[in-house]
Amino acid sequence: MRREEFNVGEYVDQMALLLDLQLRDEYRDGVVENFERIRAIANLVNSFPLPEDIEVAPVFEP
């Protein structure tokens, strides 16, 4: 599925159905807005190129 065709509202409705989650109408718009934000952040992260020779760190140490 191309990103332009992704319908966040439909996704929220389908996931609520799949999870048997009773999502009230007054909360649905807020949930859709949050998923839109999550999508924007994920697109930013996924657009960052990584070099081919990068290795995964087994343990995170700040």
C-alpha cells in the first residue's frame, strides 16, 4: 500500500474492530489525530538513511 493511500481513520476503525475495542465516538477523532502524529514521526525516522555497514548495539548504554 502506498503511503498516500493510507487512511488513518479506517485503520483506527479496523484495529478497534480487530482488538474488540469499544472506541466511543467522542474519542475517535482524538485517536485518529494521535495516529496522524505517530505516522508523521515514523515517516521522519524512516526517511533517515543508514549506512549499510552499521551494526546493531546489543545493549544500550547512555
